[in-house]
Amino acid sequence: MLLLLLPGCYYWQAGVGQCKLMLGRVPLAEAIRAEKDPQIKALLAEVSQIKRCGERHLGLKPSQNYQTYYSTPLPGVTFVVTAAYPDRLERYQWGYPLLGKLPYRGYFDPDAARAYAKDLEAEGLDVWIFPSTAYSTLGWLNDPITTPMLRAGRYGLAESLLHEMAHQTYFVQGQGDFNEQLASFVGAQGAKLYLTQAEGVLELAAAQAKKVKADQLKEDLKVLRGQLEALFAQPLPKKEILRRKQQLYQAFAQSQREQTPKAPARQWEFNNARLLLYELYEEKNPLFIQLWQQARGDWALFWRFVKEDAKKRFHSG
């Protein structure tokens, strides 16, 4: 209702989209009974176990969320627009009531997301859109499980569900990097714990193998980032900066295509917005790894350390 009352087309579409999602949900038990696909049925049946694992073992906040299911054929439940300045590695941010500034804007309608992305590109920004399998209303509404959350199997479901539960547990206003990297860390650690407890050794091994490949890509992106930072620091005309930037991205794409010739070409299309997006959802943030090591596996202690650090970092004085 708050979104519907706020002025502007963006908040109106967000409110309407949220209402459609709320009205389109069905109780989880009903969805399990009605589901014909045995794999989907099995995953839906595991939701309550994953949620219980998060609440009992990870210190995640108990809630009434994820007791319903929203079915959609789309690749995401929302479509997220991110943007960055073309001549420096800095995210474009949007201001939101109650949430502060965040480096993304979500749309329920993919066409609306693409139209907005074109407007941002016309302003000269680097833009990237991606489908989001889930999102959190931070406890204001009872969020559902969605079809896109199920498509990545047991590990993907556990990781995305625990990620969203981490947002509900602790969220710092206006600190997108901190919030997303914290949730990504918790989601990855929690999914590993859940599959270990649920005898999902094969699924866990497959997920870890994929992460090894993803980690190599992140290392390659760090090299590219260094090249871009060096370029952006040069006292050159903006037009020349942008020309050389494009050359760096093209060389990176060519190198990746040579390593993975069967991958879709779009997989290696990068710009400043997509490069920074990888960093936004980095699950191996050194801060959280350090706090986790200090907590020695004690999740209650970990959350205490996280809150103490955030208080010093963002609310000093």
C-alpha cells in the first residue's frame, strides 16, 4: 500500500506488481499437492526444512515468509536495472523511502525494465539488466517462494532462500554493497551447511565445481578492473577514454570466448555496470570471512560482530 501511495510511475508499477504477486500466491502445502513435476514437488517440500535450518543454525530471524508459492514462466520474479558511469568505476544509485540509496532498480515487467534501461543509456550511462529469482520486502510483507528460485536445484534454492532471509535479519539503510555481500556470504555458507546436513553431497560437489569456474572468472575480472582503473586515471579526453575502454572490454570478451567457445556470446558482454555487479554480490568479502573466523563457527557471535562492525562503519558518532 505504501508503494501505491507514493508518487511517480516507478512506485506505481512496483505497487501494482507487488499486489499481483501477493494475489497470485498459493499456500505451499497446496502447491506441493498440485505440482505434477516430481523435481519441483520435491524442492517445494524442502523449503520448510531450509527455512528451519536458517532459523535454528544460522541465527536468521524467524518469520512468516516462504509459506506460499508464486508460479511464473519468466526467468525472474523481478528484472533489475543497474547502471554505472561510463568513465569511472562508480555505480549509479537511486534513493528510496526508508531504504536510502541503493545501486539497483527493480521492475516486475521486463519490457518496462528494458525501456528504462534505454533511457539511462541515452543519458550516457553503462547499463545492465538481470532477472532476479527472488527479492525481500525486509519483513514488511510475507514473501513467497518463486518458480525461478527452484530452477537452480537444491543448492540454488537453499542459497537464494537463505540470502533473502539474511536481508530480513539485518539490513543497513543505504549500504547496498554491505547488505548484498553479507547476504551472499550467509547464503553460500548456509547452503553448504544445509546440503551437508541433508545428505546432499553430490549436489554440493556440483555446486562447488561451478563456483571454482566462477572464481576464475572473478580473478580475470580483477585484472580487467586494474586495467580500467589505470585507464580512467589518465589525463585523456573523455572520448579517447571511452574508445580505449571499449577495446579493453572487447579484448576481455575475446579471451573468454577462446577459453569457452561453446558459451553464448552475450555471456562475455561486459561494461562498467556489469563489472561492478559482480562485485556487489561477492560472497567472499574479506570482512565477513574475517568476522566468521573470529566467531569460530558460532553464528550468534558472527551476527554480533557484524552488527558491531556496521555500527562503527556507518553510524560512528
